[in-house]
Amino acid sequence: MTAAPHVPVMLAEVLDALAPADGGLYLDGTFGAGGYARAILDAADCRVIAIDRDPDAVAAGASVVAHYGERLTLVQGRFSNMAQLAVAAGVSQVQGVALDLGVSSMQLDQARRGFSFAADGPLDMRMGQAGESAADVVNSRGQEELADIIYQFGDERRSRAVARAIVRARGIAPIERTMMLANIVAKVIGRGAGRAHPATRTFQALRIFVNSEIDELRQGLRAAERLLAPQGWLAVVSFHSLEDREVKQFLAERAGLQPSPSRHRPPDSDQSPVTFHLPRRGAAKPTAAEIAANPRARSARLRVAQRTALTILDGEAAA
């Protein structure tokens, strides 16, 4: 099977939201193959700081940096640390932040990274290529904890049955390959015509857990809140409901749109300061044409927000 080329999802919509301007400073928190960063730099005579936690992506991006020279700074790190990384690059505020969440096409297409069961590979899934792997998790965690991980991060209704099957199988031999795990899950879930592979939710759950993606997202949104200049734009592309829910709830809270617990209760004095304005309440979706050209875009959702002029002091809006 030929690997699909990397295509930045909802690129036109993200570029339209950020509206790059000459002299501006922008941050691409999920560099990947550089699609968003390239588009921003091509749209205006501006500067981009790009971040990726994957050392392979940073190494592969050297040619992109060479092309744009001093206009592009590419660093390895987590986007949750974007404020510190920006300061290290000599920047205290930016006019736009773009985040393309989840696993990249390049990572999915490399069997050795273990993100996918499309081809057999080591059960790894570590974006930063360090720390606990997916194989470590499935071979060491107790049955109840495994079930909780698979349910919480994969929304797999049969998580307990899957966890039992994993524990049973690893008692015979360690689960170290992607296809081995996929086959174990498939025997439990079964496969219906036209449905996604039965192991999809379990693989998603393990990937999110191994990479602490939800905590990373929560911290990254707060970091963007602090780094964005007044009137700066935040554009976040997510690919499953768990991510999108986090972004939606954060922006609703920061825009002062959270409903009061009771209409008879006075406004909560502890309500978060209004740091974002939402130009639209819902998420934008990819066009039918983009989905036809790039099926991986099907589940994408884009949420956009503009930073208000309110200054965040230390300790504020940290929850």
C-alpha cells in the first residue's frame, strides 16, 4: 500500500482565521510536515515559531527551515510549553497560534512508530520517542486500569471485555506488535460490514494515554491564552470528540458563555475572566471536496477564537 501524502487539514480555513500579516509573529504548535507553517510564511512577510515533540519531524523540517531562513524557528518540544519556548526564541507575544491535534499522517504511515495496524510494527505510539510505550502499558497495567483507559480515551463500550482479552493473551506471550493487539481486540468486538476496524478505539485510547494528549491539550490552550497578543487568533483542529469537547469547553468558559447553575443564583464571582471572543459558537467542518480529496479530514473540526485585551496575571485562569 502506498502511503498517502501529507495534506494539512482545513488549511484554507486555518489560514483565513489567522489572517497572517506582514511583520506578524505566529506559532505553529504542531509542525508535522510543516504544512501550516509554510502556508503562513507564504501568505505574508512574517515570522513563525514552530514546535513538534517528535524528533523525526524536527529533523525532517531542516530543509523547510533552510528555505525560509530566519523567518522560521523550529524547535523540539511540547506545545504545552509554547510560552517558554517562544521566550527562548526571543518572542513574548504572537498574533496567532495554530494547533493540529492528534497523530500526524507521517507517524501513521510509518509502521515502525506503532500508531496504526494498517501494517505490522512494534507497539510503540510515543510521539516524542521517549518514556512508556503502548506495549509497556498493555503488558503492565491491571485489567481494571486497562478497561478504564480504553473506555475513557477510546469511548469503547466493550472496554472491560477487551481488557480481559488483553490480560489473557499477555499471560501466554507479551503483546509487542500492532497486529497482535489488533487481532486480540477484533476477536472480542467482531467486525461488521462498513464499520471501522474494531481495534480503532482501543488504539486511539492507548495513543492518547501514552502521550498524555488531553493534559497536553489543556495546558496548551492555557499557554496560548497567555502568549496571544490582544486581537490575536487561536485556531485548533481536532479529530475526535474527546479533543473537540476540551477545546469547546475551554473556549466557552473563557468567552463567558458557560451557563449559570441556576437562574436564581447570582453570577459566580469566581468565573474566569473573559479572554476570548468567539466569532462563531460551533465548530467548522471540512468541505465535501476536501473530504473526497483527503479522507483523513472527515472527522476534523476547527474552532477559532480571538484574544481579548484582558491581561492574565499569574494564578488567573489556571483551572
